[in-house]
Amino acid sequence: MAGTVQSGERKPLPASLVGALEERFAERFQRGEAVLGQHGASETHFATVLPDAVVFAHSTDEVVALVKLCAAADIPIVPFGAGTSIEGNAAPIRGGISLDMSQMDRVLAVHAEDFDCVVQPGVRREELNIHLRDQGLFFPIDPGANATIGGMASTRASGTNAVRYGTMKDAVLSLEVVTPQGDVIRTARRARKSAAGYDLTRLYVGSEGTLGIITEVTLRLHPVPDTISAAVCSFETLGGAVDTVVQSIQCAVPLARVEILDAKQMTAVNRWSKLDYPEAPTLFFEFHGSASHVAEQVETVKMLAEANGGGSFGWSNLPEERTKLWRARHEAYYAAVNMRAGAIGWATDVCVPMSRLAECIAETHADLEGASVPATILGHVGDGNFHVIFSIDPDAPAELEEVEAINAKLVERALAMDGTCTGEHGIGIGKQDWLVAELGGAVEQMRVIKRAMDPQNLLNPGKIFAL
């Protein structure tokens, strides 16, 4: 498979540790090839790197026990959720234990009157919303994949609803965390605001499992809107679609979701999801609110779309129709990759200030038009974040080199516009050099924090930056 991973120094599991883990976890301590492969593979182009073993945890106490055993043996631990990360965030590049949190999957409490809930990290976002449905509440963060809440917190995920509801940094009220020393801490209470000391919650959100292991998450919830309407609108040009989004936000339209897909991505979506949308630049919209408020939003956006070369709106008002529409958007990655038989995907993302979004997408689209590798553009344009998906031949090094060059140009462009090298994928192993280019000396401060909190470099070593 394409992609290289610098695995760093690895040490075998000591026999004493293996014996202790077998005794403590029994059949939930696994070393079979299939299980190791599942926990060492990536959703995208990075090479598979196997852990030495996988442990499935059921409780905070078990996580504490694992951390203390591994700390004594100086063996790294890599927390693992659903395996949907894009930048190799959960790849065990220095071996050790892959700590699978997927069986810590209970909703511990729902405080409907306070609009929050407490969950274990292995709860998946779709299952959480099913659990909440009869209480008239929902959890809005939607990165596309049916990711775990712990994984979403660790990577500071966002997604299609971020333009209205924010990202995981806005959704997480408090965390229970096991430190690298095996202590259990809680970063905050359930109050909606606090000025009590350092904001440890925000420190752990987005830390990619490098500072602590999340064992409980307290989440902000929202009432289910009275009216939800979704629509699809195709445009004559990609620029017209982007301008419609920017102008809608300038007009203070509270878009719940707005996603852009270029013409190539629409071709891929039609083939993959068996749809028949025009194969042209397209916006997917969703509007939330009262019936009258939604109608007002729709009229404003329709007027702007028409002025920018947009066609008629195709409506999806029934829940099953909206589900079909958004499933097609969420499967866009697989649709793009599978336009070539035997291909693998390389997905990248950037985020820029809204005033530079149209320019950034237009210049990126021009780069892709001149490439020999198939590529599509899609993204959460309501907050300036978009993705490029390359479909590459895993046995063609020249293609990998070409994509690396295009990706470098994309990130350099975003940084020159005062944007970021990643809006939501995180750094992992894929964008460490770009993190330094973006934040400079601030990265050394991150290293200081990592060394102070995890002096053994026990948790997910080699991610975000090199020590």
C-alpha cells in the first residue's frame, strides 16, 4: 500500500506484561493477525503498522490497570475508537498496545432539562442520537463516519453541522481522563461556563490521545428543531456555488448544514449511491427552525443562488429522504475513491477565512484540473473548510509523489491565506511538518506540555509532533 510510516524504536512486549494482561483481560487481550491488522490499518493512504497486542477495555478501572502495567514495562498505548481517522491518528507506529474503547459504549446519563448527557467513549454518534430521539434532543456533531464520541473528542471532530452548532470543542462540557500515570481526573463539572483554573477540557479535546485516555464525555445537547428541510441545488460554476454560501452567511442566514461537491464528486456520488443529480457543482443545504423561520431562510438562499447561476432546488422534506441525501454526502469519500478499480484514497483538508474561501477553492480546482490523478473537492464550506480526495494507484509511486506535491501546494495556499493545514482531520502522522509551518514556536510549547504530562512518552507516541 502507498504511504510510508516512520515507526521509530519498538520494543517487544515483556513476558511478564503479557502474563499480567492475559490474567487481567483474558479473551479481551488479543494478538491474532486479523485483530492486529484491523487496529493497524488506516482509512486512507498510510501503510498498515501493527500493534503488538490489542486490549478491549470495559471500564475506567481497567484502563487504569492497563496504564499502570504498561508504564511499569515502558510499553506505549494507543487509544482506538472506530478506526475512522484520516491522518493516521491511531496508527501504532511504535508498536505496543492498541487500547480498543469500542466496548465502553454505554450512555451513562441524560439530563434532558439541562440539555446534556454523559457517555462512555465507545458510544457512536448515530446510536447516541437514537437513544436521545424520544426525549426531543440530539447531538449535532456529524463528521460523516459513524465515529465514537471518544475518538471525535480526541481529534476535535466537526463535520456537516459545524456551521450552525460548532465543533467538538464547543460540544464537550467535561471529560473523565486517565493520565499517563494511571490517575483519574475530571476536567470540569456540568455547568455551562466556568472560570475555574486552566481549561483542561479544551486541552484534551484535539490532543489525539497523546496526553490522556478519555473514559467519559459530558456532551452539550440541542432540542430537535420544529422544522427541518433539506435541499440540493446545482450551479453553472463552482465559484457561483461558493459565492452563494458566503453571501448567505453575510446575510445572517443560520444555515444548519451547507456542503459543496464539485462536478467530479457529483459524478462519483451518482454512480456510488445510484442517484441522478446533475453532474455539476452542487450545494447540499439543510435548514432548521420554526416553519416560518425556515421558509424565510429558504427564500433568501434561493434568491442568492439564482443570482449566482444556481438552478432549481430539489427538496427532501421527509426524514427518509433527508437520510438518503445525507447518506450520499457521507459516502462521498468511498464514491470518489472507487471511481478507479483497485484504487486507494488520499484525503486532505484545509480551512481558510470565509473571505478567502472562493479564491482558495478556485485555485485548488485549477490545480486538480491539470493533475493526472483523479481528484474531487467537497466540504463544509459554511465555515471555510473543504476537502480534496485523491484516488491513487497503490502500486504507482509517481502518483504518490504527484499527490504529495499537490497537497503541499494546497496547504501552502491555505497558510498564506491565514488558514490552517487541517480543519478537522487532525495532525496525526500526516501533517506534522505543516503544523510547524503553521504555528512555529507554539509547537515547542506543545512539546513542553507533552513532556510534562507524559514524561515516558507512553500515550500515542510519535503523533502531532516528534519529541
